[in-house]
Amino acid sequence: MKILFYSIKDFEKQYLDAHNKQGHSIHFTAEMLSLATVEMARGYDVISIFANDDASAPVINALSKGGTKHIAIRAAGFDNVDIAAANEEDIIVANVPDYSPNAIAEHAVLLMLALNRKIILANEQVTRKDFTLDKLIGFDLNEKIVGIIGTGKIGKIVARILHGFGCTIIAYDPEEDQSLMNRYDVHYVDLGTIYSQADIITLHLPLRKETAFMINESSIRQMKRGVMLINTARGGIVKTEKVLDALENGKIGYFGMDVYEKEKGVFFHDHSNSLLQDTLLERLIDHPNVIVTAHQAFATSEALTNIAVTTFQSIDSWAIHGLSAHELTFRKYSGRLVS
């Protein structure tokens, strides 16, 4: 089986090489999948892509013409893939739905603590031999109201961690989790209540039509003054320009972001010797109450191992049985509909 891995970072290769148990012919490229690079996939049975690759309908069509039959996404999110187009072209699409929710959840809480206790500024001061505390006053997480939007695999772990801090946890999710209510005293409320009551709001939901830019001027207007906002989910959930406006007028007190609506072509690349052509991102990076991490929440050895293992499980299952684990497409198989 010939497999082309798009958008490969150097740190991924060792994990993928180690878990290629069936000895597939695997090839790596740092290029992102797009109409400009899709020809690279010609002759490959399988391609593997990441969060910022373009698997829109025109690209899917070109992949099909080149002989590709399987797309393995090395991530949980699949908003960058046109599933309907893949179905039309009979291309199987599979993702990695559960690579390490702990990694993302722990990173979200890390951002809360680092912002609250001003860890970046504290480190900068100490490197200058400035040991004063005047600019480093934070607050206790204990008894603060935290609003978790999305209580799937990641949101559940965030609730567990914050329960340990003694936070009052309110949550929004279309499907309420009784176990969270029983074990961690999570109270499900509507979004308006989260916006108006939460001291900290943390986002843990997929990017879909109904969640796109749900953090916008209207939702921000409903929030407590000085609220902390954390986004480790998808950049397109947040209208970043409106968040920056709210940071500058004090409506939002702190913002921690691991994902960015315009991250494609910026995150995962070294721009240290060039100018960023993104003044919005530069202003966020320079803001004293903002921490930007470059989509690194998933980057733990455990998560990278799970991504590699699950990616090859899906590919191997499809190669051997014609069924792919964690398949997102729907097709006819042996007279029944499978997914």
C-alpha cells in the first residue's frame, strides 16, 4: 500500500515510522494538500492529512482521478474535508477521534493558570533580575465560576480537573452528561447563562455551521466584564477581531488561544526571519493579557503515539477488510450501510 502523508512535521515522522506495522510504502511531504499540490498524490492509494489541509470538493475530485481511495485524517476535526464529495467519489475518510483528550484539556487549564498567575511576565521579570510582585497579582481558581462549552471527551476532562480546584462548573452541550452532574457537580445551563455568569469560559466543541464565530460581538456583549476566554478547539469558533476589541476595552480580561481562524500557513512554520503578514495576530501576541500557543495542545508523546497507531489501524483495517476504523463516510458494503 502506497501512502502519502501531507503536512508532515519532523517530530511526527518517528511515531509514524514506528507504527507502520504492515510495512506500507510511506512517503512524507511538508506541503499542505491543496489544488496546487494534489497532483503529488497521483498513484497513491492512501493520503493522510492534518487540520489545515484543503480537502474541499475540487481537491477530492482531483484525488479520485489520481487513484486515491482513502483519506486518513491525523486529527479529530474534519471540517476541512468535504465528506459529501468523498462519498460521491467513493473515497473513504477516517479520523482519529480520541488521540489524547487529556493533552488538550490539560493545555486549556495550563492557559488559565498561566494567564491568571501572569507566568510569562513573571519569567520575563526574573530574567531581568526583577523580583517585585506589583504586576503579578492573580486570583484563586477556587470558587470561580467556569463555563465549559462542549462536554465531549475533552470537556469532560476539563470538568474533572477544575472540580479539583474547587471551581463552580456550569456547562452547555446539546447532550447533557449525567455522570458529570453526579461526579463533578456540573450544572447544565443555556449559552446566555454561561456568557453572563462565568468568570472563565473555555471552548471544547467542533467547528460546524452552527458553531462558526459563535464567540462574536453579540456573545461578548453578554459576558462578564474581565472574563477569561480560552480556545483550544477550533479557530473559526471565535471572531478574533471582536475578541481583540474586547480585550482593549477591558470587556475581556484575558484570552488564551491555541487555535486561530487564520492560522493556515502561519502555525507550524518558522517565521522568525520574516515579517508576519497578519497585524491582528501580531497585536494579539503583543497584548499583555493574551497567550498564543501555535496549535500545540495536541503535542504530547502520548497523543502523537495514539495518532500514529489509530491512523494505521484505519488504513490497515481498510486494506485487509474493506472497512476502515473511525470512518466518517457512508457507503454500501455487503448489502448493508456501514459507517
